Amino acid sequence: MGAGAPGAVAARAGAGRAVCSGYPGAGLPDRWWDQGQGRRIGGIGFYDAAELAADPAPTQVPVPDGRQRRAIDRILVNQPWASAMVPGSYHVHQPADPDRPDSDHLRVSVAIRI
């Protein structure tokens, strides 16, 4: 996770490109997309495990109408847990019975070394 480690995030904020802003007047920082790192930088100290793992896999089951599947289910970790993620452990699980899934969402998991 070297270059993707959250440690020096704030120092690189100026290198990013704004993609959306925090709520005006709410005191929230702007959110930035850093093209060089290929991920968001800035924020309030939580990190998306899928982004840290560079895994864009969708977390919705396929639907008959052909709607585009998206990655909408997230595991958020703080900085100590982001540093403790076991490399390669992030996983989007397929349903046990693909013909009869019990949800329209897929389960996600990640191993944390504590």
C-alpha cells in the first residue's frame, strides 16, 4: 500500500483536480481526485477499502433490464486500519445461489491485521 498509504494525503491536495465540493458552509473539506494516485485525497480521515485495493468490481447483482452494475457497497476504514489491511484480501463475494440471490447487493470483505 506504499504510495496509496493515507499518511501524506494532505500534503498532496494541491496536485489534485476538484471533482466535487463539500457542502457550502458546513466546514467540510473539498474532495479531490488525484490523477497521479488514481484515487481521492483529502476528506475527513476515512478511506474506501475498495479504492485502497484498486478493485472497482461492482457490488450489485446483474439484473434482467441490463442496468449498469455499480460499486455501491463500501467498507470504510480509518488510517490505522487502512495501514493494517492485508494486501490482496479485499473481495466482492458472489451469491451462494446466483439464480436466487438473497439480496441485490453483494457482500464485501477485507482482512485487517490487528
